[in-house]
Amino acid sequence: MTERALILCKGPQLGSDDFPVKQQKPEVAVINDEMINLRISEVAMIRRALQNSQYNQSAAADQLGITRDALIRKMKKYDIAVCKNEE
């Protein structure tokens, strides 16, 4: 990184501007004045797919375009139980 800064440096000395820092992207983005959170959206999609498939994990995974194993991992990650009474 220092070598790159030396090559691209326009002045005789290196400064903080020669070492750009990547900005962290926020977890929540604003699109069309709506707050969008990836975690909330993913949980809602998983729950909707499970409801639409009558809680059949294979069918829900097909609706989401992922494997059943990936669905199960996401369900564990977000603590989503396969229970019709959960609604």
C-alpha cells in the first residue's frame, strides 16, 4: 500500500489523503424513503416461503432459489422454527 501511495502521490510528501480508507456501508439503507434491512427482509422472505409451502422445507427452499441445506442454515441463524403455530 505504501509503494502504491508513493507512486500515486502528487506532492513531495505522503499525506493522509494518499492513504484512502474504504467507507463502511451502513447495515440499513434508505431507498425511496423506506428503511431496508437485509436481515429483516431475509427473515420475512423465509417465513413467507415456509407459509406458502405449508412448512415444507424443500418446497420453501425451491421458492427461494436455494438448497434445503442453505434454508436450514438460515433458519438456524435467524432462529426460525418450523411450526405452524408460530404465525
